[in-house]
Amino acid sequence: MAKITAFFTALVTWLTMIFSPAAPVEGIFTQQPEVTEKAVFDEGEFVMGEYDIVVAPYGDDSNAGTPDAPVATLERAKELVKTIDTDENITVWFREGTYFISDTVNFTAEDKADVLYRSYPDEKVEFSGAKAYSDWTETTINGVNAFVTDAEINSDSDYFRSLFKGNKRLSRSNYPKEGTFKIADPLTSEAIIPERDASFFTHSVAFMVHTSDVLDFANPTDIDVKIMHFWCEDLLPVLSVDAATGRVETEKASAMTVRVDDNYIFENVKEALSLPGEWYLDRTEEKLYYIPEEGDTVDNTTLYAGMTEQLITFTNAENIAFQGIDFINTDWDHIDGTHTGIPFPASHPLYKNIRYGTDHPQAAFEVPAAILVSASEGIDFTDCLFENISYTAVKFENAAENCNITSCKFNEIGANAIFIHGDFVVPATTKNINVKDCHISYYGRIFNNAIGILLTNAIDCELSNNEIHDGWYTGVSVGWSWGYADNPTNNIQIKDNLIYNIGNGWLSDMGGIYTLGVQPDTVISGNIIYNVGCDEGAYGYGGWGIYLDEGSSYMTVENNLVYDCSSQTFHQHYGKENIVRNNIFAFGGEGQFIITKNEDHNSLTLTNNILVGDNTVMYNHSVKRDWFVDDSNLYWDYKNGGNVYSGESMKIHERHTLVIMTTRGYYNNAVLEDPLFKDAANRDFTLADNSPALKAGFVPFAYDAGTITQF
């Protein structure tokens, strides 16, 4: 009887909307409360303590470290601190200038606790891992005007892969100059195919490219090939290229299966050096070439080559902080991965090619960090800049706890901006690591499948009020357990973050926010997410706003605004008993909501949300009603009004009407009216005071850049 009643109710509603469309309702708006901008860090009054130490570029490490006799280096300052017999906090003050770190500085349990390393007020202090090149002469290369200088390369440690001009990373000479090439033949028969999953992980070190895409490379072993597939990009050093056949062999196995028509590019190609700002280091000639930009002369151009890969480490250290310091200009190398996929056996014909182990295929997991915090407590960074870092910028691991990154800026980061990682033990030993009020931009610039903030196997952490944008992959990723097993990750507060311009059409299977595994106390709240875009090619899929992946369970997703994603605005692969309430999900390219796996339990409860589209489906696929509970949501389509559809797509043979879906148990207590946003076309989602969404129990929230306030 209930289904029959629902059927006729839906039918009457549907016919009324088609034949007697309601007159449009005007929204009534009142002045919204102003949202206070983030406070600028207050330096406060400058006071020099009795035991404080001063460091200056013009100092001398034989000095006492006083204002009149400063020391010259971070290393000397930290050693000098050890000799001070006091229980008072000590500040090490750095005067303005650049401090070149050629060897990693290591803090251990022997270093004094309760020490702050910081810049003088209003002075710019840089810790750099680079050395300068300025002795240029003019030349031509590939018919283009260029600068050249000597670059002595006595060993692999002298060879660098990063070059900087001011605060900008300069581009290696890539080929093609625009777009990508396509793999011609993956030579799957020559790969190692693991028994566990032959479709995803075949670990190749040879493949065929189209001969029309190959140049007569002078130095093929200086070239890297970057292959994009699914959620992974492989950055592989080339061993050889056969220009006649198109066969490419590499010195590192791919982390994922190479397929016909996979996108790829060649990087660091001498023959492709042609555009202003590009460079090439020829280790055979021991020459550095640079194509000058407008205004560059041989006399005024100084470039900085990244030489140091890791600036600072902390091991068993305690209560050490950095404030107002710029960490800049580090280098990178190929990762010698330790992924547990099946390795190439020594009997394999291509085994002799292998110099590097295979990477983990997700989230730039094995990329080292420029600053590594291990088994340490109370390591804090405040008001610092991390720029032109070629690996991951900062990583916490191995039972690090009670650490904070606050009001810091990360820009042009090679891999993950911040990585919080613990061992897979329950309860978690890595805990209470907080990232707040930070700005993360242009991450994953070298290792493209990197994350803005990556958190794995940790507990009791807060990631809040951060602005994250322009990465090739996911903005925030939390969890590292695929399925329902007990795991260390729990009570992660992902709140009030602004996340946008993610993916940019490069990789697949990503989210503005992405989760894995059972996390009973994890909350995703108050975030604004938009412009998430996956690869649009033949293999591309999955540009989601909020993405609860395998086993994500017992989480709360509330008060988020998610819009303009290439796939759906919300996606749950599979999980248990998640609460999804009071969110705005708008303008997903393939619809608003999707669950992709049917299980014998309630996957989630969807209630008091607003879901709007423009000639797209609300619920994707022919989902079974027992997958989830929906109740008291508002649905609206700006082309079709309340006559909303669900299904594979809006194609007539792939969509299901409101009537059909209602009889299947969907759209319970639904409100099918225009929500009366102030200007949905221009993405102003401010709700009118008389919005019909209030009938669905939706509680309006004010939103501004990175800040959402419930009222």
C-alpha cells in the first residue's frame, strides 16, 4: 500500500510540474553578517632575552652569538644553545639574509628543548638548499638565443634537477611543448604481472611510442618519461630510446600498468630547449644552458640550482619551534621505491636495466621530505614560508606528536605539502598533529600524484581553515586502510578549508577531500570545494568534491559547500553508517550524488541537504534503495525544475523519472522547489530568508574564503 501511495503522490507531483509549472518565487534577502578575515600574524613587541643568541650572514661561528658578535650558521647556533645552563626558554634570532644549507641539519635528543628559531621582526630570513650561477656568456642552442655557464659535475651529487629564478621554479625543457603524447604499445608481455591484480600493476620497464614522437636525442639517459594513468603518474629515468622503432626502456619500473594511449611526456630534452625560462644541464659538456626571459642579461641574471634535498631533520627531539623563516630552493632525485609489489626477478630479460625500486602507486607516498620530524614532540612551525621545495615539504612520522603548523605558506612544492604518517598500529602512536590557517598552492609539481595535506595512520589531528589549490591531485587525503579492518586513523577534524582548482584534467580518481577506512570520530565540516577536474581522456574518470573511498565509515559530513566538479559533487565508493547532512551539492558534471558498491548494510544517511544541477542527474546509476537512506532533502534542476532525474546519465534510455525513483523508495519527504540562491549562475549560494530549503530542515550557513560560520 505504501508503494502505491508513493507512486500516485509522485505521479501527481510530476504531472503538476509538467503541465502547470508554478510561477517563479522571488527570494527575500537580508544583509548577511560580515565574516572577519583571517588575522595577520602579530609580531608583538621585540624583546631580547638574557640567554638569546643572534645569527647573521655577516657573523662568524667563532663569535659568542651576541647582537654585536653574531654567529653565522644554524648549525653553530644550535650547538651553542646546548652549552647554556638555564631552564628558561631561549630564542635564536636570525638577521635578514640567505643562509645556505649544504648538508642536512639534524636535531636529536641531545639538542636543548624549549628553543625558538626565528627571524628578527620585519626581516626576511631564508634557509636555502641552492647555490648561485651568475657567470654567463651568450650563445645559441636549437637556433635560439641562450645563456651558458660552466657547471662542474664530478659525481652524481653535482648533477641537479631544479633551477630557480627569484621565487620561481624554472622549467626543464619538456617535449612536446604543449599537450601530451600517447603510448603506442605497452609491451605487456615483457612486464612483470603480479598475481594479485594483473589489470592495474604490471610494472613495466619497456614500451613502444610512436616514432613520429621521437627526436634524435643526444643524451637519452638525461631524459625522464612521465606517464599518467589512473591516480598515479610514473616519473621514470630513461635508459634508451630507439628512434627507428620507438622502443623506450627505463631504469625504473612503472608503479602501474602502462596502456595503449596513456598520456606521457618527455622531460629534460636538450633538443626541445627553446622557450624563455627553460633550462638544460648537459652533464657531458658540463654546461648549464638557459633561455633568457625578457629583461635578462648576462650581467644581471643570477639563477639558483637546487643542491640539497633535505634541509632539517628531527629525531627524538622535543619542543623546538621555527617562526618567520623561509625554507626555499631544494633539489630532488628519482625515488628508490620500496613498494611491496612483485619485483622484477633476476631472471627477467630486463632486470639488468633496473637501478631504482618501484614507487608506491598512490599519493607520492615514498617521496622524502625537505623537513622530516620523526619520533619527536612539540615541533612547531609558525608564520613560515615553504617555497620551491622539490620533495614533500614537511613530514611527521614514527610517533611524532603534539606538533603544529600554523599560519604558514606552501608554494611550488614538488610532492606533498604536508605529510602526517604513522606506523600501522592500534592505537595510533602518531597523534595530535595540527595544520591550521595555512595557504597551500601549486603542490605536486614534480610528483604529480601528491596531496596538499596527506594524513595516514594518525589520530586526534585537526586540519582547519587552510586554503588549498592548484594541485594535480587530491587536496586533503585522510586514512590509509582499504576496507573495514581496525586501523589507526581516527578523530580527524577536516574543517573550514577552502579547496579549489584540483586535478586540472591531469589524473583520475581524486577528491577535493578523500578518505579511506573506518574513522568513527572523523568530521568533514564547513569546507568549500570547487573546480575539481579529472582527466577527460578515454581512461579518465573521477573528479569528485568529497570522496569517501574504500571502507570509509562512521564519519560525519556536514555544512560543506561543494560545486563545479567534473564528476559528482559527492561520491562514496563503499562504507558504513556515514552521516551526510546539511550540505550544498551543486553542479556536478555527471550528477550530484553516487554510491558505487552495493552492500548488506546502510552505507550512509543523506538528510537535510540541497542538491541542485543543470540538466544532470541527482542520483547516479541505478542504485538499489537499501544502499542508503535519504530523507528531507531539497532537489532542483535549473533546466527541468523539480522534474529531476536519476540514472547513468540524462540520455533518455539511461535516466529514470521522479515517479519511478519514488516508487523505489527515493526522495523521501523531498522538497522539489527552487532553493532561491542569490545568484546560482554566478555561484553565489547565499540562501533567501524564504528559501524552500528550510522546509527540508536545512540550516543556512554563511560562507567566505575559507571560513564558514553557522548562524
